[in-house]
Amino acid sequence: MGISSISRNQSLYRNQSLYKTQEQNQQRNSQKLASGKRVNSAADDAAGLAIIQKLMKQQKGLDAGTRNAAAAQDMVNVAEGGLSMISDSLQRMRELSVQASNTAIYGPDDRAAIQQEVSQLNAYVSDAAGSTQFNNMNLLDGTMTGAHVASNPDGSGMTINMPNAGSGALGISGYNVTGNFDISSIDNALNNVSSARGSLGAAYNSLGHTISNNSYASLNTTAAQSRLEDLDYGKAVSDKKKDDLLKEYRVMMQRKQLEQFGTVNQILRF
């Protein structure tokens, strides 16, 4: 084998190696342009991919926590609505009790008529406590205690204690105005319901703060992830054009080298 042949083969090998590397770069750039992402695999940026996955995990956890907190707010609203109706019934029962206490005007028959409405209101209190539900779960009958709301990205969060607003729990079961009765039992029931509504209101506000914090944190986490993962289209298009020009240049130079080698061989043979 002549010296010119060895030199030509070495040059061709170098050109083929450069061409293969350039083809890989072009394929990688095309993939980035198609996906819109700077990092599509660990080969693009191993350390960056690890950080992106951590940020994505945190962002998805924050979004899930926000949805959980919003659903818990809906649950609290349903419970507060039930307590509001119970409170209205208790207020009416107290009004009727004060009316029945006026023995100067109302006799036994009158108090018996008043008691009919009182009994209906008392039954409604128990019915409302037993029928107020959210997602087929009773809220006010004492069966939902320590409801955990996973509002944080790691699954932790706050606990909401739903009250027991049944007649028995409120101490008004069997309340009767036809005999000796104590209006303070209605007052105590009203105080308990008001306290429960206050606790639920505080829980609702706390959930609102959690939603705001999670949304803000998720927005900034997504922005950080985007800066690491998303593609700079302007730079990517510029790089692709540069690679295309370099490819054309190398092909042209390779042809020129082949022509030169052919000329040298002809001279040597001559």
C-alpha cells in the first residue's frame, strides 16, 4: 500500500468519525426541537435530570395537596351548612320555650300544641345531623373524628374534627315544654353548635392559606423546573443551522480531498 493510500484512509476515517459525531448531535438537536425540552434523557444532562425529577415530584405533590385542601373546604362548607340549619332549629325551639314559660297566658293544652312543633324541630336536629354527608360520609353524627387532610406535598397536613350535632349529643333529647323544663339546655346546645361552627370556620381559613401557599410554591417550582428542562428554541434553531452548514462543509471538503488524492495518485503512477 502506497503512502498516499495510507494518508487517504486516515483522512477518510477522521472525516467519517466527525460525520458520525455530527449526525448524533443533529439527531439530538432534532429530538430537542420536537419535544421542546433541553433534557430528554440522562445523556443530555445527568445532574440536571436528577434535579428536574425532584422538582417535578415536589410540584406534583403541591398540586395534589392543593386539590385535597380545596376538597376539604367543600366538606367544611357542607358541614357548616348543616350546623347552620340546626342552629336555626335550636333558635326556634328556644323561642317556643320562652313562649311556653308564660303560664299567665298559656295553659296545658296550649303548651301541648307548642310541644308538637318543638318535637318536630328536635327530630329535625337529629335528622340533619344524620343526613349531612360529603362523598357518602356522615359529617355531623359523631362518626367522622380526626379527618386527615393531606394538604402538604409529603402527604402530611391538618386534622379536622367534625362535631356530633345530634339531639343526644347536644343534650336536648326528649326536651319537653309541657312539664318542668330548663331553657338552659337549649342555650348549651346553641353554644356547642356555635363553637363547632367557629372551629370549622377556622379550619376553612387555614385551608385557604394552605391553598395559597401551595399554589405559590408550585408556581415557583414549575418555573425552576422549566428553566432547567425547557429548550431555548432560538439557540436550538441556531445550533441546528450551524450543524447543517458544518455538515455541508465537511461533505464538500471530503469530496475535495478525494479529488486531490486522485490527482496525486495519477501523478505518482505517471
